[in-house]
Amino acid sequence: LPGTSGSIASCWKKDLMRVSLQLSIMCTDTVCQEYHIPVTDELCMTVEKPVKNLSLSPTPLPGDALLCFSPSWLSCSSSSLLVHKAVTFDLGGRTFLTSFNPPRVVTYFLSCDPFSAEEVTRGVDCPMGTSGSLGMFWGDVLTSRFLLEKAKIHTPTTLALLMPSEQTVLEEGTMGGLELVHLATTVKDDLNSIRNKVDSFLDSETMRLSDKVVLRCSGGRFVSQGAAASTPIYLPKSNRDEVWARVDELLPSLLPGEAVLLETYCPPLKGNDAPGGPDLSFRVCAIVTRSPQNVPLLYKVCMVCRVGASDTPLSHHQSLSQSLETTLSECGFTDPALAASIRRLATNTALDCLRVIMETEASMSSESRGGLSAQTDMIGVDLIFTSDGSTIKPVVLGFHPSLCLQSSIPEQRTVKEIFDRETEACRGTLLLTPFTRSQCYLMQEKTVLVVGAGSYSKKFIWEAAKHYKIKILLVDSDPKHFASKMVDHFLPLPDLPDHRRDDQHCIYICDWLSTSGLHPDGCVCFWDDCVVLTSLICDRLGLRGSHTMAVGIAKEKSRTHLHLLSSFHPSVPLLSPSPSSYAVPCLHVESRLFPAVMKLEYGAGAVGVRKVGSLSESLAHFERIAGDLREETDYPGIGLGWGNAMTLMEYVGGTEHDVDLMLFNGQLEGAFVSDNGPTRAPTFTETAAQMPSGLAPDKRAQLIRAAYHACLGCGLRDGVYNVELKMTKLGPRLIEINARMGGFYLRDWILQLYGVDLLMAAFMIACGVRPRLPSATDLPARGHFVGVMCVVSQHLQALRSTASPQRLRSLHQEGALWLNELAADDELIAGEYEEPFCNVGVRDTCSRERACQRLLALCQGLGLHCPPRYDLEYFLSHFH
């Protein structure tokens, strides 16, 4: 991060140390080979001017997050940005000056002073959180106000006297509250006309309530030389001669692209209960950040107030920093509801500003943005509030591309005391996008072998891989599978479902790779049937993945529990609580311990799972399954290629939950908890779900610990896993472990709520790249998802009329609902054993209660609410 002040470095240093230095220098294969850099190295860069009292040591301690004091420490090779020297950090807070030979490759670059590294970063393709060109563009007050006014966002009423350049795109005229005048090259010849413009501005209706006018300069030198070069001054409106003299003094010195701005002074906001004493003036400073999915984000701790006397302009460097609530109270706004309303106004305005920025940058060329992958990932927004006596409205003063970090975060002690939980959220928003962009850059052009194409519900995998520029080698039994045309290389293997021959399949697939000259960087599986074969291939090719024995333990349901119940696990460290505390006893079919749950030993999708209350019921269900579900062709995709053996497990009451885990080398990198609604007894097909979980934080932590320890207890150390548990009065109890990424809606919901793509994480882990998150378990959720399953046996009529797949897709496109299609349109066939046809969900940014209400109303209109046989109100009642 090239930067401008010590406080910026201090802020980033503290955050980076707290997240265990999880920003990283990540290397591409080409550069790694050229410079002999280990592929596992990862790195993000910041550049900063020297910081006072920053201890430097010659002791080398290279880290993943580097601070660079000078652009001369960087170089460009082809399209890659290299770092030769940087300040590194350790977890104890010490800093070290480290030289790299060979140099390290930067995979994310954020400049706190976007102008200092303009030349060295020009032409590089690594992701950048800003650039010199974008810093100049958004730091220009005139340009930013013109675009904000165009978007109907209020800025101070302004008269802009612009010396146009060849690159000027702002047209002369009025845009909202901004009047733009183009100056002639010889200003002296047009002074009378300019003076008339100034007088008209001072006489305008908007100046009627103001006794002052603000004078500042914009563009060119007034951006690149920092805040000091464009400090505004207050002038009395009544003294027109002084106002004109100041304007006349500035005009001759303007260079092309620079402007003089006269703007309305906005008096300080003051409530009825304001105490006596000098008038205070304040401005709100907010950091808005772009999520990995290009959604504007702002959290409470990322917004503070700068407070000072109202008779002089506020300076970021010379004003007090405090919370908005404290400031409003001092200004006489003591009503908490009003304070909350003002905060919402400020938040929504700041978010709208980033939307303008993103839309504008989307239409700019890469040259105009200053780099192939340059975009504004975070920016400071300055705004004030004005009142006409009855209405309070926000007014945006401008943007701070380089001062946002130091201007918009309170002192650390204040953060810890007041905004403890919000600090975690802020850290997540600030670091998640750099992590994600860095990792996507690293994964470009990686080659991944995927075993098993799965069903229609896995279509998103091939689309996402193409989006991420990941090459896919696919193996599947169906030579005409639709995915065969969506991947780079395809191997049809008709006998793939016969898992008695997995050893032979492994050899055949590896021989195909060798003879075809294909060298995958990783191997992964998203289809439950093929997880064991995938682990065999990883072992044979020396790729990262969990050991075959561990995957086999997880695949066989009774074996999972029996293994965890055993008292000795030499492959895992001492875990507390022990994984055995989460396991459930598996029973003999003639056991008298009822009720119990009978399920297929290798089953999937809850097909054939049933609650039985007696020996006769269990035997009857066993005979029915033995007759109906004998081999793969009877019901493809539910594990019958492994046989139709069944197991009987003790029935456990309580609420059901999913925990989706990301593990790398046995370390927990991410965990996400969701809640399931009640099933339709005596079957266990899923009916409804919500995310994030409605459980208390300590209960969620118990579920995460149980899922994590259960995976380690089975020997699962590398991968993305889905763990199903129940929360009982005595704590979590394991249902089963799926040694692959969770299915149905889970990937989409986690991506939308947390900005984390489980699919990319699975690809990364398979390729030996640790997936980095700001927090493994405490990322803030951006809203609430609630969804219900549609099944053909209950919804056939609606799915053929009011809730047809075409209608549901249309509503999804309109944003009225979130649709996850789990089967193709031609699979609208009811049967005794079935899986869900689709999931219909609603996302609400306010509360899960409102999400439930909206979803129920929507499903009633679509004909999906069919009480009493399929009572969605009952299924959703567990989430209130």
C-alpha cells in the first residue's frame, strides 16, 4: 500500500497482525518458473511513506502482507508486479526490513497514495484497489460532484470556473445544483462575464439562507499535491469585493483541467436541545468498500465524525474524531430514533456514492482506470447534514481516495470499547475483497481435474470455472452429459458408477492424463458417489486432498460414528471435547432401542431415510428398500453404486443444522452455519432452511467445533466439507459428514451473504492454495436468507402452472426471489422416493422474520403453500 501517513500504516499493521497476516503475495506459474519462486508463496502489497517510530530490523522475517515505503522497491516484469524490498510483520507486532532475492510477485496492490506508484504499476495485470488515474479522477471535487449531481445525490450548490483541457469531458451548463463555466484561455479578456457569474451566484436563492461562501480549487495540482493544496476558505457573502478579489487572484494561475469553485456554506446542524457555547461543525467520514460481488458495503465502525468550530473549515488532520451518536447528542439531537434515522441517511448516501463510482468505472477503459485490473475497492466519503427547519438531508462534499483509512476509523481504544463487534465486521469488509481478488488472480489458468459431473444442479460449477478462468478436466460416465461441452477436456468412463472398480478407474484416469499430456494442479469432486475415487487419484498423482481412508470413513455412515466412538485416534491431536462426544450409536437391526433412523449406508439426498418406531417397521422398510433400490439404475446419484446396505442409528431429537467447513492442512479456514426446518415425518427430506443461523452465538460456536472436530477425528484435513448435525439439549450430535462441498442452495447463499465462494475454496485447496478469509467464523452476514423446497409429489400442479420453472426464473431475474434449480424441466415426475425439484428463497437485509413473511406470501401466491399436506407456515415457524 503506497501511502501518505503513519496512521494509515498503523491502521493496516494492526488489522493485518490481528488476522494472522492473511493478506498474501501469490505467484503465477509462469513467474514462479522464471524466478524460481515457490508456488505456495502468497502476497499483498501496500506502499506507504516512511512512518515515524516504526522499528526496522535487518532480521529477515518474510510475511504475506508487505508494506512498501517507495515505488523504487517495486519493478515490473512483463505484466507482473514484483517487490524487491518491503517491511514485513510478525504476529507479535515487530517489523522487519526485508529484501527478496529473487523478488516476490504481487497479487493484490493497494496504494494509500495512488500517485506515488503510477509509473511502476502501469501495464501490470495484478488486481489493484486503486490507481493514480482513479485517484486523480475521484479526488477532483468538480468531477465527483458533477457525477453525483447527475445521479441525484445532493452536493453543495456550486459555481465551477473550469480551465478546460483536451481531456475535459464535462460540458458547460447546469447539472443539478452545479453550474459549470468553461474559461477562455485568456482569462483577462472575459473578467466582466465571470464577475457577473459570481454576482449571480451570490444573489441566487440557494445563497439566501447562508451568510458565507466557500472558496476552493479543484483538479490537477490540487489533487496530486494533497489536501493542503486545496484547503477551502470561508468568506463573508456580504463582502462581494473580497470574494471577487480572491477569485480574481486564483484565475490566472489555473492550468488546463483545474477549476475555482464557489459553493454554498452549509450551516452546522443544530437540534432544539443543543447546549450553550460555541457552535460546532461536523462532517461524517465513511469508508465504503466494494464486496467481491460488487456490492457497496459500509459498517458502523467505518463511519466517524470530524468535529471542530463552525467558523473555520474542518481538516482531517486537525479535528477530533468521535462517533456519530456522540456528535448528534452534543448538537442537541438526543432522540435515539432520530439519531438512528440520521445514521441510516448517512449510510444510504455513502453507499449510493460507491454505486456511482462503480457504474462510472464500469464504463471506463482500462487505460483510463490506470490498469487492466484497477478499480476502486474502498474510498472515503465526506458528507454533512443540512436542515431547512423541517427536513434533514445529507450533502456530499467529496471523496478521499487516499485519506479514507486514517479519516474514517476511530482510535483503537475507542473501537475496542464502543464498537467491538462492529470492528470485526469492518475488518471483514476491508480485507475480504483484497483476499478474494488476490486468490482469483492466483488461480487463473490453473488446471483442475473434476471426477463426476453430477446432475443438473451442478451446472453452476462449469459456468463459474469459466468465469474464474480455471481449466477443467472432467471425468463422467455419461458421454453425452451436458457438461462435456462446457469444460476444456472430457473423459467418458461408462463404468464410473461401479465403485468396486475404483482402483482400476484411478489407474485408467491417470493413464489418460499422462498420454494426453495433461497435468492438473488439483483434483476435486462435487458428487458424493466419487469422493473415494477422487482421493485415490490425489494419492496417486501427489495432489493435495484428504487420505483415502479418511474419505472412506466419512462415506460409510455407520463407520463414521463407530470410528469416532472409538477411544484412540493416533492421527489427530488431542481435541476437547473429544469427537466421540458427538457420535451417535449405530444399532443392530434387531435392537429394541426405538425410535431409530434407518438409512442407506452410502446414501445421499435423504432418499430412503425413515424414522422407525419398532422392529416390525424397521424390517418392513428394509425389505421395501431391498426391493426398490437395488442398483445404480434404480435411482442414479444416491450412492447405489456402492450397494444398498442399510444402517440403523439411534434417533436424536433437536433442531437440524448444516455446517459448511473449509479445511487446509487441518486448520479451520472458514465455517458457515445454517438451520433446517422440520421434516415431513417419518421421512427426512429437507423442507426449509435459513442462513445465517438463528441460534445464539455460543450455540453456533458449539456446532462449528463439533463439525470441525468430527472431520479431524475421521482424518479429513484438506477440503470443503458439509457436516449435518442436530443441536440437542446436551449439545451437538453428528448426523453425517459429506466429504465434499455442500449442495442445494448452500454455495449460492454463502456467496451472497458472506462474499465467500465455497466452489473457489474447493478449487484452491485442491491446488494447494490456502483459502484466506479475514475471519474463519465471524464474517458479518449481509442480510438473511430463508428458503423452502419444492417437491414434485406435492407441487406438481403448481410447477405446471402458477409456479412453472419459466415463471420462477423470471421472478429470480426480477429479484423477487432466489431460485436454485435442482433438476431439469423434464424431470417433473413424482415417485415414492424423491429429492427436491428446486429451492425457492427470499433474501431480506433487515430480519429473518421479514424474510419469512415475504417468502410465505410469495409461496401462497405461487400455489406452493399447500396445508395441511405441505404446510410452509409450519416449516418456517421454527425460524421465528
